Amino acid sequence: MAKLLDPARLGEFGLIEALKHRARVAGHAWAEAIGDDAAILRPRKDHELALTADALVEGVHFRWETTDPRSLAHKTLAVNLSDLAAMGARPRGFLLSLALPPIAVPQRLDGFVAGLLGAARRFACPLVGGDIVSSPAWMFSVTAVGELPRGTALLRRGARPGDRVMLTGQVGGSALGLALLEAGAGRETGARPFVRRHLKPEPRLEAGQKLRRWGIARAALDVSDGVAQDLGHLARASGVGAELDIDRLPRPRGFGAACQKLGLEADDLALAGGEDFELLFAVPRKAPEASVFSKRLGCPVAEIGRIRGGRGVSLLRDGEPVTLARLGFDHFKPAAPSTDK
Amino acid sequence: MAKLLDPARLGEFGLIEALKHRARVAGHAWAEAIGDDAAILRPRKDHELALTADALVEGVHFRWETTDPRSLAHKTLAVNLSDLAAMGARPRGFLLSLALPPIAVPQRLDGFVAGLLGAARRFACPLVGGDIVSSPAWMFSVTAVGELPRGTALLRRGARPGDRVMLTGQVGGSALGLALLEAGAGRETGARPFVRRHLKPEPRLEAGQKLRRWGIARAALDVSDGVAQDLGHLARASGVGAELDIDRLPRPRGFGAACQKLGLEADDLALAGGEDFELLFAVPRKAPEASVFSKRLGCPVAEIGRIRGGRGVSLLRDGEPVTLARLGFDHFKPAAPSTDK
């Protein structure tokens, strides 16, 4: 077995060499200049590049005591790739900025790197460069690069009144997984799919690219803050309002019962839980039924609301307006609920 | 005057909106999708993209007590652009991952953003996207994207025995500036150019692109860790050794006297001080004299050593080998000297 990635033993440059070596072993030979001053990517002509950055900080987005380094690494990359999926881009590579405490535990770094390279292989998105610095807390910052034909990106803006709002997959599962972990119930019968969804989310890369090629979506984004709040982002970027039918929100099998067992409001979790990394998009009124989307995108698709004039998002249950207290997560608002990213 | 960027008042999304607004006001309209899931860049066909990431952490790379936020921002971007310069790339845009303590001082963030957008304008490299998270310590992570014609990047590898080693500008000035600041002598007569060099380095963007277009350099990198250590990186990547003539290292005017006054070894600072962000490159034996490089690259260029067979870097003074204790900075080696990044 290869030696652990021990920052104190290897030093900065030894660490970079070890990372390069592992990336090469894992087949990341695609990037020309890994370890050079900058990574080189070679986009095809007439293509655009989509770039996205996301950071995870120890004590804010994760705690080592309750975190498996491999899952954390998977999630760090998956979160970024979900942003590329939401643009309809094909991932081409990513950079990693790694901030480590001087006494970083080698097993953690080692597990993180193994998880990261595994996720990179799974999502066909190689590590092409980055930076390693010391820091009081662990921090992982990933910048992912995706490619797409010029002018075809799925933007958040573009939705128009009358458009229908569609959603891939289900929502609420990730937040329930987190709640189960926090309640110490992560290993109970039936908990596993929710926990897995929270720890190892799958970005909708295929569906995003298919949707982009189809050209039917007027606006799109990925569900990271919670479907209600993210619909608000889409509506705001488009200069419109929206309605969301709570009872049409698809939830995972066993979701309601598991929520009840933990004393959680299922609607609240489904609307505001966040981190489901599904795609939320607006299509013209005349677009086909959800089942046709399902078939073409290769994943479940449901119709969950509509775009209207005005501003803001209204929540409807059985066609009647309702209000809910908690609508997603904001990093700096003083009263924000503390939750995993 | 615009309101301060107060994280507690604005919240995460308000902060993003304020950043977008300021970037627009500063003329960064070039990126299509700022604030969307990912930023879109539009490279020309047959071009490659160079990507580089660098992070700065509070308490490690800077301390607020001794840091001007505008200078810090300038440096954060400049450090990344220097990596692009060393590839010969033209900057096209950058992403910012911003990690802020929940009680971040608005004046600091405000100054940082002003400095960042100012540097972005100066270097013609707009802010195109990023991420904001909360964190126990401030951290700024920048990923810059540059463009260059396919297959023309100046890589670290490629130097061959017999090549001559060239250097733009002077070295040691930044380390001296830091020493002056730490000695509380930053405002004394004659200190200013060194302090400025430390706080507001200028990446050699023009020279890097001219060198790349010329096609004469076999290998190149920027001097960030110290010229001796960086020559070691170039030699190692090229699978060769190198010799460095200490007495041929160009130093800024007044450097020796200022070092003496502080009780510092001038050679040590020039060789190992780091952060000069000059370009170090290897050219074939038959290449023109340094003065011709100076003219074509539009900046001072000196010949400071040569590539040879074998491994490692030998230091020569008056043609005789010497050894020096301190050769640059490594973030994790336990015995590493503590210095600014």
C-alpha cells in the first residue's frame, strides 16, 4: 500500500508530487501541465467553457468527527459538477485548493484524496491543478471547468410567465439523511438511501447535457439551497414570479414515514432541505408532458409549478396559498439555521 | 458612497448581489453568466486555456493587523496572474472563493473587493464568478483563466543541458519589503519601493506573452518561492541540473544598503526571498544576449546561470560553489521558516 499523505513528512512540494503521482496512477493523464504554473485545457473550437467554484470549510460545512473523508471528497466535487450540469456543460477538469492545518491528520487527507480521485473517475472529470496552503482549519475549494457549444448554456434567466416548472428526481432526501445522521440513526433500517444521498450526491450531468442539447428549457439551475429558494433564484434572475405546488413535489420512497419518526415536517424538508442537486427548469407551456422529459433525460421528471408575472415564489397546497417559516439556508444571515452546506 | 459590504447585514445572497453589482459598475460585463450556476468563458477556436488557483489564509499568508485589504486583494490576483504570465497566457477572467468569519469586519471586505476590482481592471482580467462561504478564518482563493494558442504554453519542462538561464527584473525586493514592514520601518526613507513590491507585485503578463510568441524559451516559470528554489523546480521538471551565479542576480537599487541596515544577508534574500513574480526561463545556448531579450520583452532581462546534466541546483560565487542555509519556503516542513506567502 502506498504511504499516507502526511503533510508534516512530505512538506508542500512532496505533497504536490504525491498528489500528481496519485492523479497519474488514477489515469488523469489528460491535463498537459499538472504541476506546472497553470493547468492547460484544450477546448474544442466554437465551444464555451463554464467555470464554477465551491468551497467547504471545517466546522462550517463538515466536522471531521462525523465525516468520512472519502464521502466529503465525493461531495466536494459533486457539488461543483452539479453547477456544470445545471448549465448543460460537459465536465473537462477541476482544480483543487487545499488548505490544511499544520498538524493535519494524514489519514484524513489520504481518504479525501482517494475519494476525490474516485469521484473524478466516476464523473470523467480529471484533477488538472491547484494549490496547497497551510491554514487554521481544513478547507477544500474546487473550481470545475465544463465545456459546451457556444451560446447554448442553460442560464437561470429566460423563464417567462406561463412557463411550466419541472424537476428531476426527488427532493428532501439529502436533508433527511443529514437529520438521520445528526440523530445518530444513520445505520437504522431504511436510513441508508437518505444518508447516501446526503453524503454521496450524484450530479445530474447526463440529464443536464441532454436538456441543453434538446434546447427546450428557457431557464435552469440545480437545487442546492432548497427547491423553494432555488425557484426564487430562477424567478429573480428571469425577472418573474413563480408558484410551487407543495403536493406535487416528488419525495423519495419512505420519506414521509422517516420524517414522522424523527418528528420532522416532511413538507418543510422537501421544500427547504437543500443539497438534492436535482435540476429545476422552466419550459414553455406547450412543451410535452413530464413523462416525455423523463424518457428523453433518462431520469424521473415531475411538473411542480409554473412561472407567473410579478415577483417572489408562492407556495400552494391543494391550490391554496400557504406560508412556511424555513425556506433554505443563508451563510451569513444572523438568524440562519445551522445546517450542513 | 455605496454601502459597505457587511456580511451580517446582506447575508450570503445579498453579498453575491452586491459583488455582482460592483463588478458590473467596474465594467466586468464580459462574462455572460456572472451569478449563474457557472461562469461562461468564450475562448477563440484553436486556443487553449490555462487555469491556476492560489489561496491566501488569514494568520498564515496575512494578518489583518498589518494588512491593507486593498493591497491584499491586489496581491491575491497578481499571484495568480503571475502563474498565467509564466505560461505565456493572456488573462481572460477569474473566480473568487471567499471564506468569511460570521463577524467579518465590513471595512475589510469592502476594501478587499475594491482592491480586487481595481487590480482586475488594471490587469484586464474580469471577475466572472465564485463562491462565498462562512469560515473560522478569512480565506481568499482565486482561480484565474488565461488563453493561449494551442501547443504554445511555456512549460517548466523542456530545458536542456547547455541552455542559458534568464531572469526578468530583479529579485529580493519583495522579501526586503516584508522585512522592512516587520521591523516597523516601512515608512522610512527609501523603504517605499521595496514595500510596494511586496504589497503590490506586478505580474509579468506582457513579457510572458511576448516570450511565448517569440518561441525561444525552452522552459519557464515565475519566481514565487525564491529564485534558487524555483530554478530547482524548473530543473527538476526538465530532468536536468542547473547552476546559478549569485553575483549575477540583479537586485533593486539600494538593496544592499537597506539589507545591511536591517542586519540581513543580501545574497540570502535575493536567492531565497521569494514573491518577486519575475519570469525565470531557459533559452538555447545560441540565443541572443540578455540585452536583446530586454528589448523584445520590454523589461530588464539578465543571464543568471545555466542548465547542466545531473540533478539539483549549484550556487556559484565568482565561479566557486557555495552553500546557503535558507533556500525558500515550504508550507508544511516542520522546520520551515515562518514568512509571508
